[in-house]
Amino acid sequence: MDFRGEARAWLDDNCPDSLRRGMGGYTAGGRKAVYANPDTKLWLDRMAERGWTAPMWPKEYGGGGLSVAENMVLDEEMRRINAPAPLSGHGLTMIGPAIIEFGNDSQCREHLPPITRGDIRWCQGYSEPGAGSDLASLQMRAVEDGDDYVVNGSKIWTSGADGADWIFCLVRTDPKAPKHEGISFLVLDMDTEGVTVSPIELISGSSEFCQTFFDNVRVPKRHLIGKPGEGWTVGKRLLQYERSSIGGRGGTRQKAKTIDEWAKEYAGEDGGRIADHAVRDRVIDQRIGDEAYQLTIRRSFEEATSSKAPSFLSSMFKLYGTEQNMKRNDLLMSILGVQGLGWAGDGFNGGERGSTRAWLRSKANSIEGGSSEIQRNIIAKRVLGLPD
């Protein structure tokens, strides 16, 4: 049996029916995870045992060892039966790939299998109150003390820190070195004494961002990824992985009500078409942009190999994906009109009353993961080769 037939048969036998009908989806996992639908955990465990929570990671670290082509087939077969991705989060899309590239075998064996099983949830410690776009100005210190580093300082906009088990951080280990060269890359357990998390309430009413404080936190030196002073190199590469994920190369998405369907419901339908010409034009423009974007991502994905990290084109994906998502939410709010004003519901994919929250939340897209202004600078310099 070829891989498509094998994958199809296994998915048909193992994906719970409730998940195919949208009753619970993927999870970020972790020690604090709560599963409203037991089938969500069952699906995670089955996929993890198969290695398909991280299909292209090496088998010895809990992955599936699939090729790029096989991974695309798996994605297509999951979409066919409306199966959700079993796992999401920074572990899969950011720190995992970075550890594979920069970590040693011991670090890979310690950290990667718990990620693939959904046992550990990760968060990112990059930005600081005084170091955002100018990240290399970060001041959180890590001072050597025997076999440990002693860490002091704070990180801000640490997404999901209140639900995370481990964090990966950029820290300053050599304050006398040039600012880019005095930075190292550490990972640490969030339950370590001296770590405190304070959620930040957003305009959308959620508190997914946090400020995280570190007060004399002791971190074993074996949790240093790469060499001392090479954190900027590791950190930049990890951002490329992140921007590829934010830009649209995430896990399988289930079927949801489309912008076309919303438009036909609220702007009227005429012979199968959206009745309002102006709305129809805007929907068509959105659809063309989405389709072109997905085809570009697929072309880039097919050209890559499983061992090659994303290039600076990840900044283009992140920038364009951000713009498309904000446009989509603006368009939905325009279509819904006063019916979109409210505070309950699940947003774009769930109901009218949650669209206000989704629209407000989308505004953060142009800041998180590297602001759109920073992405344009990277594209100009690294992709187009324009002069300073």
C-alpha cells in the first residue's frame, strides 16, 4: 500500500467522529491542559504514538520521519475527513525546530519527545519592557554560578506564559561584549523558584499575553542551547520558524463558515452569487489574495527539504498573512454590520457576537512575532537586497 492509502486507512480508523464534526479541536497540551472533550486527548495520544504530531521530525525524537511530500499527503488526507491537527503551540513551531538545529543529542532527547506527546507546553521570552523592536538591547541577565546560571529580569508579551510549563529565553551573559554578541539562549522550567507570571488584559478581553518576572532563578548550564554568546544566532533562526507558522504554515484546519457564506447570509444571494456588487468585489479580492498566498506558501514548502530552515522569505509570509487576516476581519465586520457587535461567541469561525473580539484581536497581528515595519525592513534588505 502506498503512503496515501496507508495514511487514509489509519486516519479513518483512528480519528474520533466527534472531532470530525468540530466538537473540540487541537490542544497546546502541557501539564495544565484541560480537555473538555475526552476525544481531544485520545486523538492527541494516537497521533503522538504514530509520530504524526510532528510528522517531519526524526523518529528517534518522537516524530514521524516523513518527507515533505508525505507530510503534504497527510495534511490532505486529514482535511478530507475534517480531522483537526492534534497539537499546536510554540513547542512544535518554534523551540522544537531550533533544538533540532542547534541542540545536542541529549537536549533533543530530553525536550523533543515531551513536545510531540503534548506533555510540555512552551512559551517565548524575548521582548522586555525596554527591548521590543530593538531586541538586542535586552537586559535580562544570566550570571554564571558554578554549574548554574542565575537569571534576573523580566520578559513581556510572553504569550500563554500563565499556561506554559517551560520557557525559552534570550538572556545577556556578557554585558561587556557588543550587544548582539553578549546574548545566550536558555530554556527553563516555569515551576522553578523565582519565576512569577502576571497576565496582561487585552482590548479584546482576553489575557493571552503576560509579563514574566525572574528573581534569582537558577538554571542548569546544560539548558543552554548552542554556545554562550551565540544566542542571537539561535534567536534569529527561531524567529524565522515562528514567522513561517504565523504566516500560514500551521497545522491542519477544520472546515469553517467561509467569508462567502457570511456574505450571502447578510448581503443576500442572487442566483448563487452574493447579491451586493460592492461586497462581492471585496470578497473576490480577499479570496484571490488568500489563494495566491496559499499557493506561494505551497510552492516554497515543496522547494524546501525537511532539514532546511525557513529563509528570510518567512518575513514575507508573516507580513502578507498578517495583512490578509486583518483585512478578512475588517471585511467580516463590514458584512455583519450591527449584528457583529457583541462580546459573546467564538469569532470568525463561530458566531456573529464573537466577531468584535476577533476583529480587535487581529490588530495585534501586526505587532506580535515581529512588527510589520520590522518585516518590511527585513524583506527590503535580505530578500530584495535594497541599500540601507
